Amino acid sequence: MTKTYQKALRLFFLLLLTNGVGYIGSTFMTYDNMLWYQYLNKPILTPPNIVFPIMWTILFFMMAIAAFLVWNKANPKYFTLSLMANLAWSFSFFYLRNTLAALVIILIYLFLLYMCIKVFYKASRMAAYLMIPTFIWCLFALYLNGYVVLFN
């Protein structure tokens, strides 16, 4: 295999991995769960539901590019764990409807993203910068999740 082909396969794998996490997480958002979510007290800054899949698709794409840039240059531990935390949050919030557990998970997720950014920065500043929007979006999600915990 040529190096170009190997790189293309690596990028394809990472895009499949990150968007696969998004797809699996979306399966926890059943009709009943979305109906439950609709009736929760949410903060005024809650975006329309259509914003979430659009944002996560963009963020997962950026995360895949970031991981691609540091392939064989940085330990993937925090990246992998952050993907697992992403899934755990969707499972806890939507499937289990346990908003408090989801709040704890999002705090862990933020820590893992921070550590991932720190590790990626040593290998590629661009990779670290590509992870920052996910961190910021998760801070916003922390606000949304915290509000739901407090007012429901």
C-alpha cells in the first residue's frame, strides 16, 4: 500500500469512528425520549433541536481531522476515552433519563477533552485547535444539562 492510500484509509477510519459514535448516541434519542425531552424545563438559550445533529456532525468531523493529524505522534488514550464519555452522556441523559448522572459524565467528558487538547498540542497545534470547539460546545452542554438538573 502506498503512503497516500494508508493515510486515506486512516482518515476514513477516524471519520467512521467519530461519526459512528454520533450515530450510536443518536439511537438513544427515541421518539419517547425526545417527547420526554420536549417537556423538560430548559434554559432560554436552548437552541432548536435541529442545531444539535448539525453541530455534532461538524464537531465529529473536526475531531477526526485532529486525530488524523496526530496519528502515531500522540497517545490516543484521552481521545478514545472522550468518545466513550460522549456515548455515555447520550445513554445517561436520553436512554436512562438520568440527568444528574449525565451532568457528572459531562464534567468527566470536559476533563478528557481538556487532556486530549493538551496531549494533541504537544504533537500538533492545529490538532489541538480543532478540538477546542468541541470543548466549548460541551461547556454550553454543561450549562444546558445543569439547568435541566436544577429545574426539573
